[in-house]
Amino acid sequence: MPNPDDNAAPTATFVDLSTIEPVNCPCGWARRAFAGNPNFPGTVHLTEITDDAVSHYHREHTELYVILDCPDAAALEIEGQRHPVKPLNAILIPPGVSHRAVGRMRVLIVCVPDFDPADEHPSK
């Protein structure tokens, strides 16, 4: 017997990121959405970067950082080199690239594939 859902029209998925419980991560606190969604190959994280963000890398994940809010002196440290950032800058970080945010900031991160905390590795 056919499944009636097989003929269902695709629909949008709405998520209020502010209602997701934040989890601790090397950058600070992240609210992660869309894991396991068959219509999206990754996850979206609303991340509050803290002053004690730790340099790390991912073996499998590509991350796209979109800076939403940050102070004038904020930077992204990529492979040990600091790059100034400002709101609405976007930075694509491929697997294997060591990175950390410097300074408090609010960032939207798109991670592909679905985020896995086991793929967070301290920089060498």
C-alpha cells in the first residue's frame, strides 16, 4: 500500500533559533538547528563567541561564518593569522583549516555536512 506522505508537497521548515538550548563549544555557546533534516545537507548554528574561544579545526566539516555583530577590534584567526572582521562579513572555512574568533561576537554558522561534535579538534 503506498504511503500517503510520498505524494505530499515539500514544505518549509521554520526554526526559532532563540528557543534552542545553547551548548558549549570551542567558540562559546551555539544554538544548532536542522540536524538530520532530509531537505538540508548541514546544520545552522547561532553562536555567541566568548573571549576564551579556542583555536580548532574540523576534518570533515566545512563552515561558513556570517558575522552578525562584533566590536571594532574583532578578528578571525585563520592558521594563526588574524583577519579583522565586521558585521555581514562571510568567511568560508574548509576542512583542516585551524580557526578561532577573537573578541566577543554573534555569528551565524552554516556547517556542511551535519555538525558532529566529534569533529572538533584542538589546533596543533
